Amino acid sequence: MDFNSSTGGGGDLHNNQHQLQTDESKPLLGEVSNSGPPDGNKMGAALCRRALLHCNGMRYKLLQEGDIQVCVIRHPRTFLSKILSSKFLRRREPHHLTLTDKSLASATPIGYMENAISYSAIEDVQLLSWENAPKYCVQITIPGGTVLLQAANSYLRDQWFHSLQWKNKIYKYKKVLSNPSRWEVVLKEIRTLVDMALSSPLQDDSIHQAPLEIVSKLLSENTNLSTLEHENIIEAIAPLLENNHPPPDLCEFFCKHCRERPRSMVVIEVFTPVVQRILKHNMDFGKCPRLRLFTQEYILALNELNGGMEVVKKFIQSMHGPTGQCPHPRVLPNLVAVCLAAIYSCYEEFINSRDNSPSLKEIRNGCQQQCERKPNLPLRLMRTSPDLVSQEVTSPVETRIKIVNSSEIHVDLERNNMANQKLKGPTGSSESVPSLIDCLLVSPACSTMSIELSPQADRVLVCYVEILKMLSDYDDWRPALASLLQPIPFPKEALAHEKFTKELKYVIQSFAEDPRQEVHSCLLSVRAGKDGWFQLYSPGGVACDDDGELFASMVRVCNNVHILMGSCYKTKKFLLSLAENKLGPCMLLALRGSQTMVEILCLMLEYNIIENNDTQLQIISTLESTEVGKRMYEQLCDRQRELKELQRKGGPTRLTLPSKSTDADLARLLSSGSFGNLENLSLAFTNVTSACAEQLIKLPSLKQLNLWSTQFGDGGLRLLSEHLTSLQVLNLCETPVTDAGLLALSSMKSLCSLNMNSTKLSADTYEDLKAKLPNLKEVDVRYTEAW
């Protein structure tokens, strides 16, 4: 039988619930009068009553499909049809029904459900319940009859009823709003649709998303609306946006409104909670980039208000919250993603205009024309006159070099491969060693690319760089922000733009001044062979415009150079990296009086980082060029002389400190006499800590060290591993050392006995130490993870 022959009955779209009669005197399934077409309420012999629909607090999941009993009752026209429709001859068929967007269909289209029931053919949907029988039915009134859906219980019946009613109304709303004629009527229908979605007992994402998609399609198909109509529609759907992301087409509509009317109250009153929800709950802008674009346009609209960036700052504060810890972990990554996308869009014109994009090194050296681009070449000095540079070498210790202004130096590109031989050239070969000026000075002619942004792009750039500055001011956000920016996720055109790098310097400075290792360690490159912020803002780097002040700050880190060097896993490793890549900038800053760089150069000499004698002499000359450098170099020479004198004088070969001795006691003891021959030192069961390592490294002949049951930790262990390379026996039993310090022992190749009993040694670290210490014969790892 065909239930779709009639298309009547659009239904009243303004009623959220049908008002049902409760008069028990009217039979629904009983005998039917002979006169006229039967009423839809007369279909059975047993008395029944219609359930009164009201919101009783129950919630249901929206059904898409399910198993149910189906019975179809046709309106009797003849005496025979009356008999066949009586309750005694009525039969029910099991069907697996599916609620599609347009109809109610069966998985097995036979019998009663041979043809799907179109929503356009449904005149009414009601609940039925019998007082004298446990039957739970949903009554669907259609032209020519009634369809009864019988469920197993009342909850399942109500679930079918609400789901079917929802699908039916959404279908009719789509049909009504697809051909709008009068926009005041359309606006009224949208408000009714929103009210229906908010009052529905169904709980499903599609309940609120379906009205938004209907409105989104309506707006995309009608682009000639006035501003007032725009705002009225936005205000009408605002309640649905409080707990739901807008669909892509609706995001595009919102973006247009933000661009055209940034000062509209709709931006503040309606869009603010929407954007706040996006930033708090969005997990991946890649799946819906228009959400990110909408957030980007919203922030730009805030910037257009009278308060400008102050309004944006208050918005960022509202996203962070009043406490010291932001309760929403997704806010920062989402804000950073919006900032990065906005900054990228500012340079998109330059990115798309070049077929052969230059590398960052090419930008650093000055981007040449496409036809003239050559491989990256080192810079060397051309001495055009004898007066340009004068060098005096009176003795190996009294080297003097006259430094001239960088603008007087001409630089030429030469094809050579001598860049890696600056530090380790053959001793005494003066021709192969570059001069100090070669290492320090770069021609001002080698400038970065000339980039001029349009006024609009410039406003966008300033706005979003300011937001990055705001984010870096929050202590709890700074570690994650540093980690997100560590790979330098900006286009190289941005890094070549002086205004951008100058503004971003504030963010990098905040990373450098943060004492936490997880923050300032992100200034280094994310992997070998790739530049990090440390390289970009060093003298000669593509972003450096302050003669290395920020670079010195990054090295210093809160006026303590050892903090940053400690975060680089090993002091020597960090100094070696500086010597290989940034020796010239370090010496230049030392010449200009940077105490941090002077300390760096002294440490390079103390740890024998520089192997080439001529380069060492250049460093010495640099140190003696300033008062602070001269003073620190003299202190270094004094320390070296004290070590040699200590070793020459001799002293005892064995020493045991009394229990409960402290670091101060050990320092006083070692300063009271000569211990140059001390080979065996026992500090077992004393109160010494890692601080005593500064005294222990002054014992050049030490071969056996007992630290049993002390508070000697990882920091002291790292320092010992760098200086006491001849140590053979080490007892760390019951000390608080961890894998972080124990791994440093891999450089002590002379170790033959190592006690790590009752420490926090892991199995992986133990295996690593065994592989890297070939002379290790005795090891105690009891009561550790490696045991």
C-alpha cells in the first residue's frame, strides 16, 4: 500500500507539542460510525487514553534505527473493511525501521512497510497507552489510515515518539525555509526552530547542529540580506551557539560580519561566548579551518574597537582566568594556532610570488636574484689598504689586535671550504688561521630581504605579535609557548622582515629570562643542523639587530651562565657548540664589554675547548682589551697556577673526613694545606652536597672517591665527570643521584669500580654505562631497577 499519495499537512510549525484530548469516552480502536469518514481517533474496541506530553525530566538519545512492531489500520469504507480492521483480526509485523532525513523506511520493504512513509505524508504523531493491557504504541496519522508502532516498554516508546517527531519537524522546517518569501516570517520560523531545539528532550549533537545547518544553508543561498537582517538572524540562533560550534558556512557568514561591522554589538554580545567555547574545546583546527578563521576575524574586530589592543588583552585575560593556572589546557595551543595562521597570511603574497624560494641561509646572506643565486659561501675580509687593519704580535701572551669600525670593512664572497678549520687549524700555520676580524665582522651590505606589507597586513601582524607577547607574560603558559615556538614555525619571509623579528624579540627575551630549564632550553634548535632562536638572534644571525644584546641575555639566563649551560646537558658540549658556530659573535660582544661573553671565553680557555694556539691567542687578546676581561683572565691564570702549585707541592695520598662534616668543613680543610698527591678521599656518612664538587675538582691526582650515604646529587656528578677524568673508583651508594647525573659518568673512561647500590638507577642507564665504560670491572647495582 502507498502511504505517500497525499502531500497534505505541513503542520503547525509554531507548536512544540501537540495538545491531546483526555476524554476516555471516545474510543480510538473501537467500532466506527457508518456516517462519513471515520475520525482518526476511532480505531479500537478497548478504551485507551492519550498520554499528555510534557517535559518530565526524562532525556532520550536520538534514534536513527531500531526494531519495532508495526500495525497498519486503514479507514474502513465498507462493512467488510470494518470486520478486517477489528482488534480480533489485526496483525503486527516486526520491522527494522530507519529514520532517514526524508522518510520512515524498513530494512525489509514487505507487508505494511513495502513503501516508506514520507514525513510530508504524516499528519500527526501521538502517544497511546492502554489501561487494561501493557501495550506501548506510537500513533502515526496518515491519509487513509493509521500506523501503530508498538514498543517493548514506555521508555522505548517515548524515545521513538520524540525521535520521529523531531525528524518530521526538521524535514518540514527545511522545506519551509528553503523558499523564503518574507524575511519577517522567516525570522519568526527560525526563532521557533531554535526554541524547539532547546526544549527537546532528545540529547544528541545533531539536535542543536541541525537548526544551525538549516540557517547556514539559508544564509549561503541568500547573500543580499541587509545588515539588520544579518544581526537579527545571528541573535535568533545565539542560544544554540552557547554549546555548539557553528558549521563552516555559518563561520564564513560570521567572518563577513566581523570584517564589515567590527563595532557591532553582536560581535561582543553574541560572538564572544562562541569564540571562548571554540578556544576552550576545539581539538584540531585542521578539521575545521573556518573555526580558526572566524576566531582570527573576531580578534581583529576586537582590535578595531575604541580600546584597541586593551580590549584584546582583556579577552586574553578572560581566557586565562583569574588564577595563576589556566584551567583549560586547549586555550593556549588554539590561540597560538590562530596567531601563526594570521602571521602566515600576512606574508602569503610574498610566499606565493616566488617560484624558487630561498633558504633561510640565503636570506641571512642577502637574497640574490634568481638567475644569480649561488651556493652559500663564507664571508672573508678583503684588506684593501695596509691602514685598514694593523696587527701586532709581540709575544704569545701579549697579542694585540686593532679593531676598526665595521663600516670601513669591505666583504667579498669567496668560494672556499675553510669555515670548519677556524678552530682546529694546524698549530703554527698562520696562513690557514683566520684573523679575529674575519670571525667577527660582516658587511652591512648583506642585508635581509626588503619586505613591505600592505596597511591591512601590517595591522594584522602587529595585532597577533602583540598577542604572542601577552601569552609570554603568563608564567604557566610560558613553558608550553616556548615548546610550540621552538621549531620556529614562521615563514622565512617573516624572519627576514625586520619589523617582525624586532617585535618578536620581547617573546624570546621572556624565554631567556625564565629560570626554568624547560623554557630557556627551547631557545636552542629542535634538532641538529636546524637553526634555533639562539642562532637567529646571535650577531650575524638573520634576526639580530641589537649587536648581540639578546644573544648575551640568552646565554646569561638570569645573570647566571651556568643555568643555560646546565640545560644543554653538558657544559663542555655547550661551549664546544659555541666555539664551532658562534666564536666570532662571542668575541665581538666580549670586545664590547659583555661580562657574560667574557666569562664564556674564560671557560673555553679553562676547559681547553679551543685546540688551535693562534685562536687561543686571539681570545686572550680579546679578553685583555677590556677591564672586565683583563680581570677575569688574570683570575683564570691565578687558578691555573694554584692547580699546578698544588700538584707540585704534594701532600697526603689518603684522607677521610669525620662523619657529619659539611661542605664548609671540606673547603676549609682543602684550603689549609697541600693535597696535590691526594689519591683516596672518603666522605662517607658526611653531610656534604653537590656544592663540594667545586672543591673536589681541585684534586688533580684523585683516583678513589667514597660518597656513601651523602647528599651528593646530579649537579655535582656532572661537574666531577668533566674534570676528574682519571678517577678509577667511585662509591655512590645511598646517594640521591638519578639517571640524569649517572649518564654523565660515561665520559670517565678510567672508572673500573662503580657502586650505585640503592640509587635511582634505571636498567637502560645501566646498560648504557656498561657499553661506554670499557674498563669497568666491578659494579654494584643492588636495590635498583637494574638489579
